[in-house]
Amino acid sequence: MPQGNVSITYADIEEATQAMKSSASNTLNPAVQEAKRAFDHAIANYLTMPQTNAVLEQKFTEFYNQLVELVANVENFADQFTQIKEGMQQMDSDIANSILNPPSQ
């Protein structure tokens, strides 16, 4: 199993977090919403087979809900990076306090 040092800065974590959140908000979510609009438009205006429409709408709704969940998961994953950063900051503080205030023996 490879061993190595970890080298990451708080700025690296913030950059990764912001990139994921930006992608979710500015790219993924608009694309999902545009796909829904296009589907709704096509069903309403071009496909007029009642049984087929009902099945397509059901299947697309399932697919759409999965896409919405995917976007939310990207944002949740980004939040985990923030939690990692906060945990690192807390660990740094705890170590410094431990050095400054060693336990009595």
C-alpha cells in the first residue's frame, strides 16, 4: 500500500469546494432544467399519444428526479470538503493548545 505525505492547503480545499458548487449551480442544474423544459415542450406540443405520453412522462420524471439528486449530491460532496477543512483547522488548534497547555502529570 503506498504511503506518503499529505499536502493540501485550506485554499486548495476552498477552491475545490467552490468549483464543485459552481459546476452544480451554473452548469449541471441549468442543463437539468433545460432538459425538463425541452421534454415538457415536446410532450405538450409534438407527441400526442395518450398511453405513450403517460409512460414517457413517468420515466422522464424518474430520470429527472435522479438528475436533481445528482446535482444535490455534488453540492453535498463539496460541503464534505468544507467539513474536512474545518476538521483540519480544529485539529491544528487542538494540537497547538495541547503543546501550550500540556496535561498535568
